[in-house]
Amino acid sequence: MSGIVIIGAGQAAASLAAKLRTEGYEGAVTIIGEEPVAPYQRPPLSKAYLLGEMPLERLTLRSPEFWAEQNITLKLGTRVDRIDPAAKRVRMAGEVLGYDQLALCTGADPKRLAPALGGDLGNLFTIRNLADIDALEPQMVAGKRLVVIGGGYIGLETAAVARKLGLEVTLVQASERILRRVACRETADAVRALHQSEGVTILEGTSLRELRGDGMVDSVELVDGTVLPADLVVVGIGVTPATRLAEEAGLVLGDGIVTDSQGRTSDPHIWSAGDCAEINLNGARMRLESVGNAIDMGELVACNMLGAGKDYQPKPWFWSDMFASKLQIAGWNGGYTRVIAKNVDGQSFWYFRDDQLIAVDALDAPRAYMVGKRLIEAGSDVTPAEVEAAVDLKSLMRR
């Protein structure tokens, strides 16, 4: 049996497979995933699922009946050993599966601490998949002392959930401020103030020297000599694209699996989508780690597998839930030269590259997010002065 094979069973894979069917593809479609569960949402893992507010059945992207009705085969709990591009085959333990076209939707893996830093101790957790959260959740007990290493969105979301559950939380960020890689100083200041108001201790500009403990973590030593007692530690220091199979198959790699404007890799029969795929965004090569990108690129690749010949034009959007607040992000802020802060219907931060609006961060400001997203996607020539002067943000759309 050949047909289309998809390696990886996350959002991009699920979107790609479903789109193949809606576009009329009638051949075999097979999704191969290492986890033993059907494709599910990842964003709620560090938020609603960890809090116990979302059961497993609500995490799944499609019902079991959907996969059967659409004649999409799920090979779960299955590790692909290697791809043979010349023979167009995927090799697994005890099985070889041929393909006409292959999609790599392998996602990304969390970065881990080296054993020399105490990375082999117990009660040390990362957050990426369902198994990670299922291991962490029983330890999230009121009164315990949690240290979070890393001040990106995953670390901040975990800190927020832990505080809501009654843990004592200290977050450690090595660089001079939280969210340094993904947000402006103004957004970071607002998010920091939110966490501090809820009792999270945030230490910036200091990094981990080592985790201490006899088999289990009991304290965290920082390079400035501070020692933090810890009952558990969560490490959120970023991810690495899962490119092992692509590398061994001889595909071109950059910061991920290099794809052309249509999602095709350096092999004409192999495609890629989602967190593992390197794309072109406004002339820059990068990966977009977001649900929106996984859905949009997965669907585009499905269409292009069937001959559509469409170029991918990313429209980035992201979100993060922390305590009772929601941070919504439209656009991509790379190369911004100016930020305008607005306190209209919530807090929002408008990024300009010279005079071009490129992104908006909206904290409890859904109107600002909506207006900013529409302006960015329309390529509006709204000026910094107009944003700065606006009292009614919707007026920016009527100028």
C-alpha cells in the first residue's frame, strides 16, 4: 500500500490529513505517531489540562469516528526508524510502508538540562506532551515549592497554573528580562507585573549553576550564589526541531527542515509542516511555533500535494493564558524599531518597523488584537502617530 504517509501526529498532521479528504483525495492516508494517543491539542496542556479544567476527551482534535469515517489510518505508539527516499519507504520495527508522497510533521522536542547540571535528577519536568503533564500533575500540590527555569511563555504559563493551585513559585530567567526572545520590554513589564501581583517571584539576569539533590531535586543553585529550596523543577528553556529522520534521509536542514514556498523539502516527494519546518516569512528564514501555523501550513501542504501549486503566506497569530488574563499576539515582531503602548480597552503594544505596523501584543485587550490583526493582514499604512493618537481603536480601520 502506498499513498500519502504523514510522520508525526500533532496539529499539523491532523490538519493535513483532514484537508486531503476535503480536497477529494481518495488514496491511502496514514498518520504515524510516537505517542499512544490520537492527535490532540497541545496549548491547553500547560493551562486548562494541567489545572484539571479540561478532560482528555476534550483535548483530542477529532473523534475516533472521524478517522474511521475518513478512512485515515492511525499508527500510534509507533516510532519510525528511518526513511528510504530512494525506495520511497518508511521503515518501522517489523514493518515497511511505501509512500507516493511523504509529509514530515515531527514537531519539536523540549531542550533538557545536561546531567552535569543535575538534569538526571527526579522531580524535574519539561512540558511538551501529554505524558509530561500526566507526570507533573500529581506533584502540583498546594504548599510545595516550585522553581521554573525559563521565562518564556511555557515557563510563565506553568508558573501561573502552579500559583493558582497554591504552590510557592520562583521563576528564574537567565537573560535580563522575561520574554526577551519573543516580546518587547513593554509587554514583558506588563506580564511581570501580572505574575508578581499573583505572588510569583521572578529572578532575572541570573542563571542556573546546578540542581542539587540525592536522586531527587531538593534545591536549585544559581550562578549568583542564591540557593532556592525546591520540591520540583520545571524546565522551559525552548525547543529543538525534531529533524532526526530528515537529516538521516539527507534532506537540507537549517533551523528545522528547509521547505520551499509551497512546503516541499529538498526531496520532491517529501513535504514538511508545523513546528519542525523552516519557512520564509517576510524574507527571513525561520520556524513558527504556533497552532495557527501548524493548521495553515498543514492544509496548504495537503493542497500542494494534490497539485494546487500555492505559495505559503503566513499570517502569524499566537495567544497565552496566564491567571485570568489573556495575551493575544498578531503578526511577527522581528526587526521592530518602535513600540507604542496603548491603554485603551486593556493594554496593547503596537510594533512598527520604521513606519510599517508589523505586530500587536494585546493583554486583556481583544479589540486591540482584532483591529491590529486586520490592519496587519491588510498591509495597512496606518502610522505610528495615528496609533498613538487613537482614542477609539476601531477608528484606525476607518481612516
